[in-house]
Amino acid sequence: MEKEQEKKQEKHQGRILFAGTGSGTGKTTITCGILSELVKRGFNVTSFKCGPDYIDPMFHRKVIGMKSYNLDSFFLEKEALRKYFMKHAGKSDICVLEGVMGYYDGAGFTTLGSTYEIADITNTPVILIVNGKGMGNSVGAVIKGFTSYVKNSHVKGIILNHVSRGTYEKLTGQIAAMGLVPCGYLNELNEELTFENRHLGLISADEIKDAANQLGKLSEKICETVDVDKILEIAKNAVPLWEEEEIEGDGEKNKVKIGVAKDEAFSFCYKENLEILQHMGCEILYFSPLHDTKLPSGISGLILAGGYPEVHARKLSKNQEMRNAVKDAIRSGMPVIAECGGYMYLKEWLEDVDGCMHEMAGVIPGECKKAEHLVRFGYVALKAVKANVLCDEGDTLKGHEFHYWDSEDNGTAFLAEPASGKEAYPCIYADNNLFAGFPHLYFPANEKAAGRFVKRCEEYQNDRRNGKY
């Protein structure tokens, strides 16, 4: 046993977390560039995104070709998150974590769910990315403040963004004097080496033309001034977190088939959610509300994920066969989870990005229209007002919201209590087979709800076999 542990530690190349002093400091750009370089060097890399971001992990998987997962300390308790991290880190040579927002920014004005909290729970060394634009000597004060704000900040290295070579060289002495490793800098990148954003963040990997080639150029440019070897040395000094952790299913495979919407309009679905359903014996069948005209054969459940239906509203509306198929399935009693974009698709009408209204599936009354600003953003505790497909009356689910589109009536089956402390509000349409609303769910934090959904799918399947549907 001792020799096996030694072998694991020999293979261990550590882990590193890229954090920023705030949003827009270049976390995603630098993380993607470093990930691409590590893959080029032959490392078996697993990446993690802190917080409830769907797009970055999809980008890592699709363009860079690696395993990528979310780490969220609002959804998972400390020990559960640590075990989850170790399980997915597996036998990777190195794990790379990307932070969210500013390093200490969490739910409300706390560190709950923050990048710092993830670093602390996983005991991961941090490279802090500092936007030095418009500053000189003041950069040192920013770094000093961030590294001394808590007793153990976990910050080990610094990358400066938007600074010249001369400014970086003048500041390396200050950085080293604080006991930190200066790991390089970035000046302004050419527009062709940056990725476009949309109202919910980075556009999806499928929408970026020649993404792999673009990322390769970005990686080369970053590595001209960022010292990857220094970053690797810091990563290797991370304390190993080895633990055998296997999640097993209940032994019965393919109990039910579940159709999952996946295309340009619907892509925001946690990979972890689907993995849990698979462990519970479900077979996942993907379909496209944009391009297909019917649902996958034999499904007994439906998941309409979030995404950008507002960008593709005209095409979704023209696909009347699929709209009718979804409506008929739900009205027949098929269990369905529709989150954010999926919920918008179930409404009667949807306003597109140009302000035109388009007919949708018509399962839920009303219309969704673009608001003048971000409607809701952040974590919520969802308390069930009545029993439904996912939980009993009084049960609580954890979720999060992030949307610019809204509706006058978003349901009353749950009461949402924001983690920020803002006023609670009613939301979600839910009954014995439907859960539809703006909040996104994360099944690792709501496994009981996932199990209830699977059970309801089994019941629907049995009823159908007995001729009820």
C-alpha cells in the first residue's frame, strides 16, 4: 500500500488556480492559453471552473480536448467538494482551475462560493492575475492588499496584464520581496487573438471559426511573456490530495432513456448532471430543437437545457414539428426539466435579440422579452410551495440564475431566497411531471431531486408500456 502511494505521488504534477482581482482581468484568456500549452507539452490535464459557469468548461472540452468540470462551494459542502474534486482529478498529470469574478467575491458580500474558498478547500496554490492598466507603482499596493486580506491567501505567483515589458521589469523586485513569484506579463493582445463575448459571457466553442488554430496562436503569444515553467514549479509544490473515490451506480443500467436538448440554442447543461443520471441507470440521448423534427425514440424524460434560444428564435419557431413534438410529450405526462433557455422555449412567445416576437412551444402561457438590464444574477435556495416532479412540499433545492430575458409570470411553485440576502420571490412552474423556470440546478447538490426525477421517468415508462399513454 505504501509503495502504491509513493507511485501516485511520483506521478503527481500538482495543481494550479488562475484567479483575478476582478472580472475582466484576463483569467479566461490566460487559462486557455496555458491549458493549450500544457496539452502541447503532452500533459494529461483536467481543468475546473470555479462557480456556475457552463461556457468555459464546454470551451475547454470542445476546443482544447480535455476533461473539464465545475467546482462550486455554494452547491457542495466543504468535504463533498473536496471529494468531488479528487474524484475528477483522477490520474491527471496536472489540474488547472480557473477562478470566477474577483478572487474574494462570493454570494452577497461574503466569500461563500468565491474563488478563494475553492482554493482554500482544495489547498491549491494560486496565480493572481492583476490588471495593471493605468497603474505603475500602485500595482504593488493592489497585490499587497489581495495577499494580506486573509491569513493564508494561497497566492503564490503573479501575472500582470495590460502592462509593458518595462513596467513588469520594474515591478518584479516588489513582487519577489513579498515572497511571491513573478510569472510574467501580457501587453495588449491583437483582436484576432481574443474571443468574442455575448450577454451571458464568452460565445460558445461551436460559434468560433477555426477555434483550435486561434487558440494555438493565442497560446504562443502568451508563452512569449508568461513563464509556464515557473507556473509548473508552483503547481508541483501543491500538497497531493490522493484518495480512491469511485461513484457506483445502483447496478441497473438503462432503466430509462432521457432526451437532452443540445445544439447552438441549447447548450448550458452541467456535465455533472448528466453523469449523475447515467450513474442512476439512465441512457442520455441528445437531440436538436433547431435541426430535428422529432424527439429521440423511446425516451421517458426530457431535459431542455439553457442556452441562447433568443439568438435562434426565428429558426426554433419555424421548426413547428419539433415544437409540437415537445408540447405533445409534456401534455402526455412525460417528465421534463426546462431551465432558463429551455423554459423560454416552452412559453407561447419569445422575443429575439432584434426585438421580433416568435411563436414557441406554447406549453406555458405568456411571453419572454428582453429586459433593459440583467434581471437576476446569483445563487438561490428554492423552497417548494407544493410537491412536484423533483421534491416534496417544503423541500429546498439549490440553484442559480443569470438572465437578461424575463416574463411577467414565472410561476409560483417555489419561493426563491437569494443568497445575497435580497427579498425572496416566487418562481417556477412545477407539477407532477414539469419543472420549468429560470433557475439552473446542479445535481451533485440535489441528488435526491435527480433520483426523484428518474423515478418519475420510470413510472411514465411503465404507464406507457401498460397502455396509459
